[in-house]
Amino acid sequence: MNASSASETRAATVKLLIDGQFVESRTHQWRDVVNPATQEVLARVPFATPEEVNAAVASAKEAFKTWRKAAIGVRARIFLKYQQLIREHMGELAALLTAEQGKTLPDAEGDVFRGLEVVEHAANIGTLQLGEWANNVASGVDTYSLLQPLGVCAGITPFNFPAMIPLWMFPMAIATGNTFVLKPSEQDPMVTMRLCELALEAGIPPGVLNVVHGGAEVVNALCDHADIQAISFVGSTRVGTHVYHRASLAGKRVQCMMGAKNHAIVMPDAHKEQSLNALAGAAFGAAGQRCMAVSVAVLVGRAREWLPELVAKAKQLKVSAGVEKGADLGPLISRAAHERVLGLIGRGVQEGAKLALDGRKPTVPGYPDGNFVGPTILADVKPGMSVYQEEIFGPVLCVMQTDDLDEAIALINANPNGNGVAIFTQSGAAARKFQEDIDVGQVGINVPIPVPVPLFSFTGSRASKLGDLGPYGKQVVLFYTQTKTVTARWFDDNATAQSMNTTIRL
Ligand code: NAD
């Protein structure tokens, strides 16, 4: 905990949401929510007690008794209203997000907007949650399926998208008829709480959405809780793997979207200017703290000669506080993250990588205390180096080289992570081969950050995902529902008795 006595007296407290009420926690454990550009303490977040976690789950369990039967129109209209409220509060939400997370204001709006798209999708629940019907599977017999809600579901979210990722979770869980307990990131919970206030204003009834704050203990309590049916997790591979095993062992349905090492292949026939611009934006935007950030560029054949131009483009990016006009990247989330990223850059150099651009000491006028790292490029990176093995989660691009596409695909498929990948080429044949042979969830063709819109599902391969079904899109409707298959026959009043038949036949 980093709460100081000074912050205890001044900063506002982040509330829990239990049974429709925003309440003060009774815990003795608190943590400061800190502006990463200035170190100003913005608020204090509680680590909820076991009793508070139980109260949130009990409220959700009770609310499920009625919410599971709420009419489709009632559920859909709440999310129609909710999307309108989010649009009306976009500026306020983005400002809150920038203050506690650090990303630039336009990027913060993007964070809210990508979540808003899921809310809009949830408003279509009537068509998304349709079952299937087969008429006359035998004479006078029909079979049909129902997609019924599971009960209480829980979500655990990371710091890097404090608007989008909570909105990946609770709108679709609630729209499908479940009730929800959310555990936001303890590093930046304020915008998430504002979104929850707006959700209640949109008409979500008491108990249907609850929020508890905390760290490992609260997460473990949710994983173990007998009254929770499903857990959705987004965060690092280390924590996600733990959550997956712990919650699965407790009999829950679990989906974990986890860490990444996203490669971008640049073929020698690529559109040079477009590709290098896309690469610089995808590597350094949001200070590299996107799970879909490009963190490895693989320059194929003669594209390796483009490194100096890539460095020149990266140098042009402006490092500043997210509120500053023209800022391209803001600070890292915490002092600890700052130390970690600087440490990894140093290790990369020790292990033989070449520092083609050193962003370790950027000058940021007006913000001497921010957790800033400027765009950094490590060239000649090889598999086995720490900077390649570990997810850096900062504005650091590793550059590698291969002779051809086959070698580049083999390199990427040998990396443990499989979250996002991109190829830059003007060749349809190369792009098609890449799309067929690459083992990664999100694939971009001349698109550096191919996050799917909610008509599709976010996915992942290998160490980037555990569980079969991803968040949003069609998959999440299946994740948050149980399929029930009904086979029905109705006797008309004049039916003649049939002989009893002991063979299995309809
Ligand atoms: P994190 O794993 O540290 O934290 C995620 C959540 O787990 C938080 O709510 C945190 O309180 C909780 N937690 C932390 N330690 C825990 C422990 N020991 N036991 C139980 N719970 C614990 O992740 P982060 O640093 O907040 O987020 C960055 C990570 O998330 C990166 O690895 C990034 O790639 C990943 N991410 C993945 C996706 C995706 O869709 N694949 C999206 C966004 C972020």
C-alpha cells in the first residue's frame, strides 16, 4: 500500500458499489490513485474486506432471481440509454481517464469509444441471444434451444484500458440476463466507477451490477466463491494463468485474455511511408501500454534498410502529459512500471541489442516528476534476449530481421504469445500465406492494431488466452449463457393411445 497520512486526510475515497449503493469500505487497507504525469494523489482506493466481497456477491445472487427474467426490451433499452449517457459524458470520462492512467486525451476518448461500441452491441441483445428451432424433428415433435443466463458472473480488469475492458464485460453479461461483480484495476479505478454510476443512471437495477476493489486477496475470493458461476479476466499472463486454474478448480466457467508480444512483419514490397508511420504509432502510442501495441518489428529482406527512417519518425513523437495538446505519448502508469521498463532496456543493451533510439531520459517541460520514457528502439534483437522473452509494456520497439516471410512466420509462431500480429505488404499472395500460417489471435493486413469491432470476438492464441470463448461478439453470448435444448410434443385432445414403447425413438 502506498497511502500516506497526508493523502489520507485530503484525497477523496473510491466507493464500493453494493446493492445499488455507492458505499465507503470499512477496510483498513488503502492505496493511493496517483496521476502518473505529476504524482498528485487523486483518490484513495480501498482493498475490500471478505465481508464486503460476500455482500456484493449476495446482492448479485438475490438480484439474479428477478433479473434473469427481465424482458428483452427492458434489457435492450437500458443499454440504449447507457450508450447515450456515455456519449454525453465523453469529455468528462476521457479527462478522468487521462488524469489517473496517463494516456493522451484523444487516446482516452478512444478507450471509452471502443467500450461504447460494446454497449451499442449489447443493445441488440434481442437478436444476439436467439435460440434455434427445428420443426418436426419427428412427427409432431419440435426441438429448440434456449440461451439462459448463468447467474452471478465476475470480471477482473487491468490498468491499461480502464474504460474499454470493464465495458467488454458487464454490459454483455447483464444484457444476457446475468448479474455482475466487477473488480477494476486498483491503479486507476476512477473512470470505471464513473461508468458504473452512469450504468445505474441508465436503469440497471440494484444488485445487478456491483463493484469491489482490491488486489490478489479480493481476486482469489472471487475465484473461490461458491455463488459465482463465471469469471472473465483480462491482464497479464502470470496472473491470468493463476486465475484460470484457481477459478476452474472451483468449478467456474473462465475466460482469460492475457499478455502479448505483438510482431509486425514489414515486407520489402510494403508501402514504405504508410507502413513506417503505422509502425511508429502502434509501437509508441499509449506509451506502449496496449495489449495490442506492436512491440517487435520484423524487417524482411531489404526492408532492413528502413531502420534509420523508422528511428527518424519515432524521434518526432512528442512525449508529454496526456492533457497537453500535441502529446503523442504520456507517462507510464507507475514509478514501478517506469523502473521496470528502464531496467529491461538496460538488460537488452547488456545482452547485445543495439540502442538505435534511447528514450530513457526524455525532457518533458512542466512535468519533472512524471513517469516518462520516450520512444526507444532496440535493434539486432535476438530470440532468447530478455527484451524479446518478456512483455516490456512500455514505448520500446525491438527490431529483428529475417531473410524471407517463412522465416518471419516461424519466428513469430515460436514466441509463446499469440495476441496480435500484422504484416505490411502489397502482395496479396504473401498476405494470404501469412493469414493462413500464423498462429496468433488478431491478424492485421496493413493494419497495425487489428482490434476487432464487437460484431466479431476478441481472441488470442497460446499464452495470450485461456478458455474457449472470448469477450464480446458472438462468443461472449455463449460464454455468459447455458444452452438448454428442449424437445417437445403436444398431444391433441383426440390423440389415440399408442402402445408403450421401450426403444429410444421419438
Ligand atoms: P495484472 O495482471 O497485473 O492485473 C490485472 C488484474 O489482476 C488487476 O485487477 C489486479 O488487481 C489483479 N491482480 C494483480 N496481481 C494479482 C495476483 N497476484 N493475484 C490475483 N489477482 C491479481 O495486469 P495489468 O498490469 O493491470 O495489465 C497489463 C497486462 O494486461 C499486460 O500483460 C497486457 O498485455 C494485459 N492485457 C491483455 C489484454 C488482452 O485482451 N489480451 C488486454 C489488456 C491488457
